[in-house]
Amino acid sequence: MPSETEKSTSAPSDELDDARVDERDQKKSDGINLPSHVAGSGTLDRLVDTARGYARAAASDNTLKAYAKDWTHFARWCRMKGAEPLPPSPEMIGLYLADLASGSGSSPALSVSTIDRRLSGLAWNYAQRGFSLDRKNRHIATVLAGIKRKHGRPPVQKEAILAEDILAMVATLPYDLRGLRDRAILLLGYAGGMRRSEIVSLDVHKDDTPESGGWIEIFDKGALLTLNAKTGWREVEIGRGSKDQTCPVRALEQWLHFAKIDFGPVFVGTSRDGKRALDARLNDKHVARLIKRTVLDAGIRSELTEKERLALFSGHSLRAGLASSAEVDERYVQKQLGHASAEMTRRYQRRRDRFRVNLTKAAGL
């Protein structure tokens, strides 16, 4: 049986060529260059590199990876149709969207949200290459409107992890080093209403690492997390719990103490035997896998099949769980989650406020 390396080397050459071309396109698309009338120098060249670094930091790594895949897929689709991706052609993009919605060959039809995201990725990629994509052009707008009208579905929300669920999930974890770490991740993520990327991007102190997404400060009454989130910097207060076994701050303290972490990333990998903390920061995918594994181990929603349960819960289940479980004024939940509007917070609250206000009775019926 061929190894993974052998399988990859036997891939069609045109796919490799596409990847090389797209990589060259991406390097050319930084959009940060010296003006043609300015003579180059070592200082200016370094500033160009610095500016390119800031430009790449304008979006998250995950977003940039998604946009790069969007462009690779579209460029390959154009070449297969005998067209070129540059300059932008609204007519070709309209046909591309129609192909995504209808499905072709072995490729399944994509959801409306995915198609909308693909279009945003194309607009971003064109902008980096010095072109403007008019999404309101009739060849694009009318096709997209038709796709949404014909294939649109209500948004699928992940299930909220409630208080009794999170307690059952952490109870499945052992008290070795890996278990202490994962317990701190779940409790901290739940109490802080944090995104999985925010959890793993934490450092012990401010400016410990270049890729830091925030840092922690521990006080007698709780922990203060300073996060560089999607909506900008925000502070998240996490008070101490009613008992040590389920207190997120206590779990964090235990992990840091036994892992001997006093600098750099808060959440790192462990050695194979689970007895030693490593230097490398955890990937945010670890949080998603941890949630799914402990949901299964804790028997949550056991009336469903394993596949259905795995699809029902994700990293966002922690944020939705805090929003749905915390019986406090809505503005405090909104601040904790870092939402710009109360309407966004209400989307996360799932069933908490459903039927709390009965307009039928209020209307006299």
C-alpha cells in the first residue's frame, strides 16, 4: 500500500502547477510595494517588508487560509473552463456561483453561507491584486439572490453546553497533567464565553510571544483576561467559583503550577506520557476535539447517534452555553462575549428567553 508521501507525489501534475501558480500569485498580491518614482534603499525595503507583515495581520490566519483556498479553487475552475481568473469578469463569477450552487460531477452543491463566503474570499483576493470586484453587478447580484431564494435555509446553530453539561464533561477528565490542562481549557472557555482561538492564544504575561492574542492576571477574587479578539481588545473577568472542583480560576492555577509554566503560551502540548509540558502552543482544533470527546464520554444527548452528537457540538457551544445559562442582565453577557450588539448576544442565548414574554396573553387572548 503506498505511503502518504507516495500518494501525494502521484497527484496529477496540473494540480501541482496550479498550486505553484497560485503561490506566485499570492506573493505578488501583497499589495505593498515602493512607488515607482521612489529609489529603493535598505531602509525602505525593510519598511516594505514591515508593512507587508502588518497587512497580513489585518485578518486572522484562519481567514487568510480560507481566502487562499477560495482563490485556488476559483483559479483552477477558470482554467478548466478555458478562462483566466484575472482581470475579474462578473459574468464568469456569476457562472462560478451557479456551478457551486448546483453541483457538478462528483462535487456536491455548496450551502448558501459557503457560497457567500467564497464570494467574499474572491473580493478580498482581487483587492490584494489591485482589482475591484463589484458584488452589486447584476451578473453576480441576481445570481446570488436567486441562489439564496431557492436554496436558502435557516442557519444551523451548534447546541449550547449548559452548566450541568460542562460539569459532567470535566468529570470525565483524569487528574494527570493533560487532564489538568483540558479541565482548565473547558472551564475557562465556558466561564469566559471565549472562542477557541482566544483560549489557545493566551500568554502568561503581556508581550511574552509575538503571536500572543492576550494575557492573564490572577487576583484573589478571580482572573482578568485581556484578549485581542475579532472586535478589538477587550477585558474578560472570570470570578472564582463556588467550589474548587469546578472553579475555572483554580483549574488554571493548578495547570500553571504543575506544568511549571511561568512564561509564554498558557496552553501547550504535553509529552507522550503526559508527565511534562512542552513548549509548543496548542492549536485551536484541540479545543474542538476536546469538546466533542468529552461530550461523548459524558453521555450528553445520549438519545442521539454518535455522529449526530459530534455534529451538534463545537467550540461555539461554550460561548452559547454561557449566554444561555447565565441568568443575569443581558448587558453583562454581551460584554463578556464581546458582542457589538444585543441582537448578536440573543442569537447565542438559544432557548433561554423563548416564551419568557407572552405577547399572546398580553394582547388579551
